[in-house]
Amino acid sequence: MSPTAPTTRVGPFLASAPFDSLIAPALVFVAMVPLGSSFAGWSWAVVGGIGAVVGVAVAIMLRAVRQGITAILGMLFVAYVVLAGPVALHGTDASVALPGPGTIEEVSLGTLKAWGLLSGTHPLVAAQGPPMLIPFLFGLLGGGLAAGLALTSRRPWAPVPIPLLVLVGSLLFSRAEAAWVLATGAAVGLGILGWLALRGWLIDPASAGPGRAAAAGWSAGRAVRGAAISLLAVLAALQLAAPVTGSHRFVLRDRAATPDVESLETPLSGFRAFTQPAGSEQSTLYGKKLLTVRGLPAGQQLRFATLDTYSGGVWRAANGTDATRRDDRYLRLPPLLDTPARGRLASVTVEVGPHWTGPWVPTVGDLRSFRLDGADRALKTESLRYDPATQSAVLPLGLQDGDSYAFRTRIAARRLSRGMKPFPQVDPELYAAAAFIDDYAVAWSARATSPMDAVFRVARKLRARGRYSDGGVGWESQFGPGHNPKRLGPGFLSAPRMAGNDEQYAATMALLANRLRVPARVVVGATVGKDGVVQGRDVSSWVEIRIADGSWRALPTARFMSNRPVRRSDKVLSPITLPPQSSQPNPPEQPPTDQPADPQKPSQDETETDSTTDTGARRLWPLLVGALLWLVPAFKILRRERRKRSGSPSHRVAAAWTEVADRATDLGLELSTGPTRPRQASALGDGSVALAERVDTTVFAYQPPADAEVAAVWSQAREVSSDLGRGRPVWRRLLAPLNPASLRRR
């Protein structure tokens, strides 16, 4: 080996290095933009930008001493461990302000927790703590690897996958409903294609040495293959941003772990603990203080739990019950919950009394922020989960006497009227589960003029036919608790004396409404008194009906529950009489579909189509077709400009003839076979022959041509190319720029 031979496998900086060092972090930063939909504020962008700059700096420094991508990757890992604490975690604890053993431990544990915290928290996630490690990691690795691959590889497409991977990761951790992620994906895709073209233009094949230019250079064929790979990758990323099939794109928040709320005891199942059965001396919560509420007016209803599934004969809460929303899951509460709800803003404080039990956390309205106080605050905050779709909060650890919490919320005045239209889609499982009361839904809704009118008619019949009983001592004990089909069917609706309390009435009313194809759910809560004290006597259960705009409106308990006590002397009820089949307003034999509907659409069966799927397809296919149509002409333009400016003067003159030959190929003209250019041009006409002779004379001249001569040859080539189209069919001339025939390796 000679003394001057290189000792490393990595050569000097490429001609594209200055541009690569700027484009790599810029593309990576744009690819991280979807993360912003999950974070509160812009601190995440600062942290991610710092990570991208540090990553590129590491790649440049190691590249300057001729180190390869393996060394760059190792140094990026070291930089993350050392700098993640001061940059991303500086606001969480003073112990991580400077690099040290404590920082490394915090970063290691935080990295493990960050993924679950970001994907398992409702937006907007606070820009502090472990979740901030994700934008720093994306920026550091993305910027460092993109720049490292660009600076060490002669292949123009080598760094392309890195920004795409960052984009995919950002989309997975973004909000599903963020509308501008499609534009971000398109921007990253176009930026990558431009970067690919620029790198291919600047990396000179001649620098590889004689005999190796074809292997290392940027040919048109390589460009087409690289662009095709890039386009497919961009379309895959755009599929995450706006899928062609289905109305929902995939995000990790939809797959985050949630508590098993279906197995939790509900206030509806234990409703009789709040009542005082007539003649009973048993200890109940009827007169006991449960909560003390500040910030709500007297008469406001406080929500304990929302129950929107009926399986196994029990109304329960569940995750993922609303097909039209993406936030219908019990996830962590951020310091600021981003909700589009409107209404009066209220600041509420709740103090927990000695008799409150159960895992539910009473709230009201659409929460904006929430803060737990009292013992074990940090542990309970970590355990707290909230579902914006049902406005319900759950704390599996439970609230204790002396605990308190405060929240800001928006309370909307939502009144239900007979003239409103119901939401057009009912839960198919609820619809099927209510089949055992079908006869009553049909009979009591006879002659109804609309689905909502049918609900009000059924509510009036239920109240008029029934009696109230908490199942006290003596003969009333036959009216026991429960809301399974046996209790609500033979034990309530079909019983000689139909008697029960809020549990039976609300459970039955919600099932009847769903059987009438009007979405309904059960809510258990309490009415706040003048002094803010909530006792067991204030607890009640009501039904919420979903109307056409997607909101839920309360059907008050007084609308469907009788307040008349049951007596032994009450008349035994006679069986119901079914009306003629033709008078049924909502035929139950037509089961609902499980296709989610648009809340803004009217409740008509013909509107329940795959319109959301069609909209997504219509939105993506024009982009795909436009990209494909643009791709071939764009590369032809870049190829022509590179031919005019790259290589020696003789090489550029020869390229002028190659450009004319490619134009002829795209027009469908056949070149003559022969070893010389004039022989090849003989089939194209006199103008082409003259150009070919001039090119041969100039290329094989003793002196290299001057720049003026090169420009003159290219000017003549442009005129000849224009003349080639004359006499060809119009469709040939129009489609010639889109014809990829000349892009194949010659």
C-alpha cells in the first residue's frame, strides 16, 4: 500500500454535502410536525429542533474525520443519553439539569415510560416530563441518520427512508382527527423527491474514476427506481395520514391500554344503597353526606357514571362505544384537555365525604382541566382515567374521605324536545339486546309521527302504567333490585304490578328507545342542593338521547318514572295489545348497520352509505394521479438540465444529440442502426442529420469546444427536437412528455 493510500473506507465530502447538512434536519423537522397535535404549546418543537441540529452536528463531525454510519449511530446514542436530560427533561426535576448518573437513570426510565404516556393520554399532553423525550429522540436520530447516510453514501436515495420513518412515527403518535397531517405528508414527500433529484444532480459520476462511473453515478434509470421507491414510501405514509379505505386512520392512542371498566361495580347496580325503602330500618346512604360541591348552581346535575352498553343483562360502561368519535376511551387526563365543546365555563371543587364509595369520580360537563388533591395525589393522578365521549371519570384506587379535586368544565344547556331528530345510527348490539321488550316498544309507540315522538309516547306510557317501590320490607320485597331481562320483562313490564325505582325505569326506558332506533344510554348522578351538599337522597338515574347533531340530551326521570307508591289495592295490569303491523313507526325487523354515520347528516336510511370511505379516496387519488403524471416530465427536465451543465464541454455536446434521440423515442420514431450519429439520424430527416454531423465534428475536434459552441449546439438540438413532432399525430405529441420510454437505460 502506498503512503498516500486512504486508510478508511469513507471518502471525502460529496459535492452535495452543504445541501445535505441543511435539507436533512429541515425534512426531519417537517416530518415531526404531526406530533404537535398531541402536545400543548410549542416546547416540543424546540426540543425536537435541538435534537435534529445536534444529530446533524454529530454526523458532520464524525464524517469530517472519515468515520462511517456505524460510528455515527453509536455517537448518537451517547448524545441521547447525555443530552436528553438537560434538553427534554429540564423542567421536571432539578436533579436532571446537568448530565450525570441521575440524569442517565431518569432518561433510561423516562424513555421506557414515554411511549405509553404519550399514546395513553388524551390531548393535549403537557410539554414536560418523559413524553418530551420522544420529539428529542425523533429529531436526534432522524437528523443524525439522515445526514450521516447522505454524507457517506454516493447513492442519491440512501437517506430517503429516514424522514419517512420519522413521519410514520409522528403520525402514529399524533391525534387521529388532525386535519392537516395530509398536507404534512405531501410536503415531506415532495421535499424528498426534490432532495433526491438535487443529490443525483450534484453527485458527479465522473468523480468515481474511469470504469466506475456507471456503477456509482446517477443515471436516469437509477433516478426512476429511486423515485418510484420514494413515491411508494410516501404513499404508505399518506395512508396513515388519510387512509383510502375506512374512515379512521391508525394511531397508537386507539390501541393504548385502558382500564377494564366493564367489570367495575356501577352506581346503577347498587342504586338501592342510596334509597330509603318504606318501612325499612336498614342502614343506607339516603341521609348521609357523600360529597360537597362548590362552583355549581343549585339544581345542577352532577354525573357519577355513564352506562352505554347492555351485555349479560347489565347496563355497564365500556371503552370504544361511539363509532363516530376517536376519544371514546378511558385514558389519562392531561393538564389541559382539548375539547371543542361549547357552553358556560365553570370552576368546580369537590370534597369527598366519609360515605362516598366506589371507583367513579363525579364530574359535570366537558372537562377542560382536572387536578387531584389530598393523600396519595401523585399515585391517584396516575391511576385516573377519563372518557370525553361519556363525560365519565374513573379511579380504580377509589376516593377516600378528605380527598378533594378541582376541575374546569364547559356546561351546555341541552334540552330535549319532541321535534328533534334522533341520531341516525343506533348501536347494533344494544338494538339486539333490547329485543325482549319489542312488544312494548311496538305497542306503546303506535301512531307516533316520528322516532322522537315515539320515544315520548313510550315514556308517557311507562310512567302511567308503573308504580314506584324501593323493595322495602313486607310484601314490597318482591320488587327486588336488578335490571336483567328477567327483572325488566316478567318482573317489571309484564308483572301484574309494574313497580320499581330509578334502576328499573331508566334501564327499561333506554332499552325501549334503542329498540325504537333512537340511541339512548343510562346516566347515574345527583342533583346539587343549595348548600352544595350531595346526599344519598339526591341521587337519581336518567336517560340521555342522542340527537342528529351528535350531542346527547337528557330525558328527565320525571318523564318516564312514576312517583306513585305501589299499593296492594292497585289494579292488576292487563296484557298489552299489539297494533296492526302497518302502524309500526319503526319496524324492528330492520336491524341497524354498524357503519358509523356523520352527525351532521339527516337521519335517513339512504344517507347511511360509505360516504366517508369515498371522501377519503377522492381526497387521496388526485394526489396520487398528480404525482405520477408529474414524475416522468420532471425527471426529463432534470435530465436535460444536467446534460447541459454536467461533464466536459465535449460530453455536453454529445449529450445534445442524446437529448434529440430521446425525444424521437418518446414520439415513437425509430432510429436507424449504425455506429455513427449521422447514420442513426438518417431516418429522422435532414435537420437531424445536420445536427448529428455537427456533434461528431465538435466532439472529435483537436481542441475542446468553447462554451459558446456548446450553447449553439444545444440551441440547434432544441429546434430539431421541436421539428420532430411535426407530422406526428396530435395524441403522440401530447403524450410524449409522459412517455417513460426514454428513461430506460440506453
